[in-house]
Amino acid sequence: LWNDGLARFSGPFLAGAHFTAVDAFFAPVAFRAQSYGLSFEGAAAAYPAQLLALPAMREWYAAGLAETWREPD
């Protein structure tokens, strides 16, 4: 899906030049790809890193690391 969207709409985001809801939908997947060391082929190989480099994504990640509340047993 990522390769198709990036090729069809000429990136750098899945639906074209701007971050849209489809990119927001895949934002958590970019974190999972990072955590599990997943690799992708083609244009999709750089897509998770591109999302993770966005200032809002870095803020979200930092806020998650700073969170002290945990689900009780």
C-alpha cells in the first residue's frame, strides 16, 4: 500500500505533497516498524523514518516516554 500511494501520488506522503489522514492512520505503524526493526522495499523503505522525523511525531514519542501512569494489574 505504501509503495502504491507514494508512486501514484508522487509522495513524499501517501496522498501527495502534504501530510493527510492516511499518514496519521499509519503513524502508529511507523513506531511499530521502528520497535520491531521491520524493513520495507522500494519507496516504502524510507516512509516510516520520514514519519518519525516529523516534529509532531517526535513530540508524541517524547510524551509517551515521559508518561508515568501505567495500567494497574
